[in-house]
Amino acid sequence: MFSSRMNQSLLLGPLDELHELAFIERPIRRSLKTAEEIDQLTVDEELNDIERAVYLLSVGQEVQRVSVISNLPSLVRQNPAETFRRVVPKVREVLNGAGAEIQLAAAASFLTILQDDIILIHTHTYSILKTVLLHLNHRDTVVSNAWLETLLSAISALPKETIKQEVLNPLLYQSQLSHSLQARLASCRILGKVACKFDSHIVKKELLPLARSLCQDVEFEVRVGMCRQLENIARAAGVDDTRTELLPELVELAGDEESGVRLAAFNTIIDLMEVMDSDDRLHVVVPLVMSVCEASSQADEAVVASLSFQFGKLCSGLDGCLSDEQRSRLLQRFKLLCVAGLQTDGNPTDGNNESTLIRCNCCYNLPAMVLFADPTHFLSELYPSLCNLCCDPEVSVRRSAAASFHQVVKLLGSDVPLIHKQLLDLLQDDALEVLDTLMNHLEETLEAVLSRGENLTLDNKFPELLSALLLAEQKVGSSLRWRLHEKLLQRYSCLARLLPGELLHQNFSPRIFVILTTNKVLPVQREAARTFCTFLRYNRKHEQRQEMMERLIQDLAQGRSYWNRLRFLDVCETATDVFSRKYFNKHFLVPALELVHDPVANVRYKLCQLLPRLRSSLRLPADKQLLQKLDQCVQKLLCRETDKDVVATIRQTVLELDKLDLTEPFHKRQEKDLLDQKKEKEETLLLEMEQLERQQSDGKLVSDKHTDRKRRDSKSLAATKAVSVSGAAGASGKEMRRAKLSRSRSLSSQPTTSKPANPDRTLKVKELGGGSGSGKSMLSGKDDSLRTTHFTMATLSQTKSTSSMPVLIRSNTTSLLDRTSILDLRTSNMDQRDHRTSTMDQRDHRTSTMDQRDHRTNHRTSTIDQRDHRTSTMDQRDHRTSTMDQRSKSIDQRSSGLKEGQSRKLSINRKSNSFSVQSGRE
């Protein structure tokens, strides 16, 4: 019994649910179309578009009519003549008494036709104008505004006469007070639009009276609307009519009782400052501005917000008309606006939207105010305001400060280190929106900041800036904002030409490579690959470039994970855009082709897709071997591939490779060749700069070592000179005494026939002795040359002594003189050989100097060898000189045996002469 009741209760539940479902389905069945309704919605398929539109506008329902009217621009494009002849009249009929939906659709369609310049005949525009003017004063405000926008667009396409007849005459009638507020507001907008179509005479005669009457309207909305249109009327009227007719009206409206009217008049005056002359600015605008600035503290926040938005433009326009006091007052007012709503002494922070908007407007006008205050006075005038704006509690204010920060940096010039802390604050901001805005112009900001890196104060702040950039990247990378991360990596590529290569290689390149190998977002990976390739291209050190390339090959191309090998192919795809063909073929092409043996099909699939790009980087006949490797790669894929997707891809790739040279236009290929030549020249220039920097660094080291060696040589030379001078002084004293003794003996023992020759000989000896003072100083430096000169002078003294002898003695000593001449020739030959040896030494020295720059170790060895060679040369010269001295002595001994009587006198004379010459030489 209990079980049967339970079964009934279980059955009643599903039955109730079924009744509910049936009740829900009833309205659905009732909402279905009946057969008659379906017949009404059915249209004959044989009708064309124009006939179908006319049929639906005539007997169709409202939904069908809205569809036809919305499709009206397409009908005009297809057949404008038939559309305006048959469809547009039907649209006019439908609009009479139609609802708001049809009215809005018609207004939007006519506006599209006018804005897209679909029609070119003014008669069609005139037909649209008739329809617009008919429904301009619709009782619905939304519909009326829609038709007004269509009318304003039609005025730009209408001729002057049509506007004057069809627009101005109704405008004069609608601007009267008897018409509605909506009609008078529309008249204000139409008046501002038609003013640019006529010359100044018609504007002054017909439009200015109407504008003045609307400025004096009893409704403040009309006065505000007319104030906003006075700028267009003033530009059409000219400077003179603006001064006499419109400027008094604007000044009067600036003192209106309604704040909206005052605000509109104030904005219009600021916009018209470029039309005014200096007198009007000085006597009209400046007093008005100062009064508004003084009254803005008591006015509502909307007026203050508008003033803050126009403040930069206002100060720039009045820059030449203000006194120092007025300039300081404006700057003071701007400083107050920068802290509007913030917590001050006794006032809590006001977090409303108007105060935040005022501070955002101050950020927008900050560059103009820097120019107004003069960048040289930035520290004293505007630096505190910039600090407050960059540290504002509202994110929107800090974001606005970041948006205009690059302009402030450019204006400061050499004073850019002053705002270094604010740049760090924006880079380290907690809100990613601020960093996102700063990234938009980061390249310009860093270029202006880092170009002044020669300043010592900025050089000391380099590590802080680098750490801030790295921390910003880590913060963005740890978030989910991958688009911001991609933008940041794209902006960081500019660091390749702004930072030194050593800093870039140590700080940024490892981080970019980590992103390339670990990040999972494909756009971020590709941007990291592009940034890494950019760093690689602009690195000037060969060792660092080699290290980066080896890391790419080992970690990516030869990596254990197939995912890394896929990343290497992405890097190759990016490298074709960054590097020249020559560099790419040298470093990237072969490792990419070796992936044809990869065991993972996805890698081979990616390689097949990349083959056309790799083939486009080859040029014959220079890349013939690389082309053969690429062909072998394609053959291996065609013959040995087992994966069906890879097989299908390589077959498609082969077709693309066959058509590659034929399908590419010649001009595009020429453009690519020119771009590649430019890249190759840049890379060659970077290599030359690298070699030049290396030579300069090596030259500095060599010059330092050469300077130290010169100092050591000078010290040793000074010590040698001191020893040689002291020894020469002692020897010269002994030789002088011997010479005097010999001269005295020769004078006492010589016959009278030889006396006339003695004074000449003595005079010559004295002259030689007088020149011995300078010879002493030269003796220590050139020992070999002095020895040869000493021997030559001794021989000459012998020949001169023989000239004073009798004929008999001269004939007997002929053989001795011949021998002496032979010795002279030998001595001169030896001098020439010594000179040649010294020339060769100089050449060897130059060669060794070049070797010093290339091989430092060889330089030291060659220097030691040169010194040993010079020492041996000096020993040989000393030996030759001693040998010649011995020969001269033997000649003297042989000549002494000629005669017994005269030989003694002759030997005495010769000895005295030799002693005197030697003493003079020493």
C-alpha cells in the first residue's frame, strides 16, 4: 500500500513538469506566422533590386521598409539614376507620419550617401536636402538631431546659391524667439556651418546680425551654442570685423551670469587669439584671463577644469604680451592646479572626478608650461609640480604624466638629469597602465636621456636606470599582459644603439635569451627573437657576437627539446629581416638545414615552411654550394619523409620554390637587393669600427710601453754621458800637455826652411782644438762615427805635414801617401756601409713597430735582438777602428827609415801633428 502511493507521487512530479512545459510552448505556437502573413512577406524572386525596393516600400511591413531604407546606399551605388527616380520618392512618402525607427534609418542612409560621395550630381543632393529640411523640426529630439547632422553634411556638398535660397531663408525665420528652443539651437549650428561657404561681405551683411541676436537670446543654452560657433564666423568675417563686431559680444558673454556661457566665451576667445593682433591680446585678452584666473578659485569645478585644459595654449598665445608679474601669477596659478584636490595642511584629499581631471589636464599642458617658464628655470618653477604629478595617488594622473614625459625630456636638453628620479618612479610604478603609456614613447625618452651620458652625474645613474628597465620587464613578464610584454621587448630593441655593447651584453642579452627559451606566448617569443638579433647585429665585439651565436646554436638549434629547435627556426625567420644575406648565410643557414634530420615531425614541418625564405636569401654564383645543400635537403624530404603532413607541405614548397624566381616582380626584387646592400654596408662599417677601436686600444698600450722604455733609455743615456764626459776631460788634459811638449820640441829642432809652413799647421791644429768642445758632447752618443773621423783627420794631418817637406822627401814618401789614400777610400766605404746599416736598422725598427701592434711577444723578442745586433755592430766597428790605427802606426814606422838626419825631424813633426789632432778630437 505504501509502495503504491509512493509510485503515484513519483509519477505526479513528472506530469506536473510536463504541464509546465506545455504551458511554456503555447505562446511559441501562437507567435508563429499564419499563412496570410507568410504570403504578405513573400516577394517574387524574378523582381530586380529596384522593383523589389519599390514593392516593399509600397505594401511591405515596417520591418521590411526599415530594411529597404537602410539598404538605400547600396542601391545608389548600383544604379543612382533609377534609385533617385523611383525609390527616393517612395521613401519620402513613407517618412510622412513614420515612426522614429524609420526616421533614424532614413537620416543615417542619407548621411552615408553624402559622406561617402556616392552621388556627384547636385540635383540629387537637392532632392536629399528637400527631404532633410522637411523633417528637421521633428518633435522627437533624437530624430531632429539625426536630420540636423544630415543637413550639416549636405551643406558641404551644396553650391552657394542653393544654400542661400534653401537654407538661409528658413534659418532667418527659425532663429526668432517665437520658435522652439530646439529650432534655435539648430539655427546656431547651421549658422556656423554655412559661414565658411561665403565671403566676408555676405557674412558681415547677413550672418553677423543673426549671430548677435542669438548671442542675446533669453535661453542660456542658445547663448552657449552661439558662442561655440563664433569662431567659425570670426574666421570667415576677417580680423577687422572680428575686432569691431564679435569681440565686444565675446567680452560681454565672458561676464554672463551663467557659468556655462562664461566658459564657452572664454574658450572661444582662446581659440581666436591667433586671429587677433597684439593690441587686442594686450588690452582685451590679458585682463580677461587674469580676472578668470582670480575668480576660478571661487567658481565651479567645471570652469576650473576647462581652464586647466586650455592653460598651455593660453600661456603660449600670450607669451609676448605679459609682464613679469603676470607671468609669475600664471605660473603660480598652474602650480595650484597641479595639486587641486590633493591633501594640504588641514584639507583632506578630494577624490572626485573633477579634481582628478584638472590634474590630468595639468599633465597634458606641462610641456607648454616648460616652454612658457623657460627650461633654464625649470628647477625652481616647475620641478616640484612634476614631482607631484609623477607621484600622484591617482593612476590616471600618473598615466597622463607618463604620456607627456618624453616631451618634457626633449625640452630640458642638458638639464635632463634633473628628472632622472621621476623616470625611475614611472618605470617602477605599481600600475601597469602607467608603464604601458610610458612604453609608447620610450625610445624617444631613452634617446634624450642616454645621449647626455657624457655628464658625470648621469653616468653615475646608469646602473639605476638599467636595473629599473630590467625590473620593469620582469614585472610585466610575470603578469598576464602579454601584449604589453611584446610592446616592451619591441621598445627595448632601441637599446642596441643607445647603450655600450658591454653593458648590453652583460645585462640585457641574457634576459632576452631567457625569455626566448622559456616564455610560452608566441608573439612574445618572436619579439624576443627580433630583439636578440638586433643586439647581436649591433654588438661591436667579435668575441661577444661569437658567444651569442654559439649559444643560439647549442641551446636552440642543437637543443634537446624539440620546442627549442622550433624556436631556432623562428629566430631564422626573424634573422632574414634583421641581417644581410651574407651574414645570414654564413651563420644561420647551415644549422637550419641540418634540422632536416630532426626526429620530430613538427620541426621538419616548420623547416619545410621556411625553405622558400631560405632560398630567397641565396644568390648565384656566390652561394652555389649553399644552394646545393638546400637542394639536398629538399631531396631528402621528398625521398625519405614518412609523415603525411610533412610530405604534403614539402610538395607544396617545391612548387613555390620553382615559381620563386618567376612570380616575384623585378622592382620588388630590386628593392630587396638595395635593402640588402644597405644592411651589408652597415655590417661592414660596424666591423671596421670594431677593428679601429681595437687598434686604438692596442696603440694606447704600445705607446705606454714605448714611453716607459724611453724613460729608462734616457736615464741610462744620462749616466753614460756623465761617465764619458768625465773620462774625456781627464784624457784631454794629458793629450794637451803632450801636444804642447811635441810642438816645443819640433820648433827647437826644425830647420829654418820649414818654419813658414809651421804657423799654418799650428793654426789649423788650433782650429781643430777649438772645435773639440762641441765634439765632446757628440762623442758619447756616436762613438763609431767619431772613431772614423779621428782616423781620417790623422791621415789628413800626415798629408799636410808632408806638403811642407823638400822635394826629395816628397818623392821618397809617395808610396806612403798612396797607401794613406787607399786607407781613406776604405774608411769612406766603411762609412757608407755604416750608413746603409743604420738605414736598415731604421727600416727594421719600423717593421718591428708594426709587429709590436699585432704581436706583443714578438715585439719584445725583436727589440732584444735589435739591441744585440746593435751591440755586435758597435763591437765590429771598434775592432775595425783599432785595426786601422795599427796600420797607420806601421806606416809611420816604415816612413821613419827613409833618412837618418831628416827622419828624426819628420817623425817628430808627425807625432806632434797626430797628438794635436787627437787632442782636438777628444
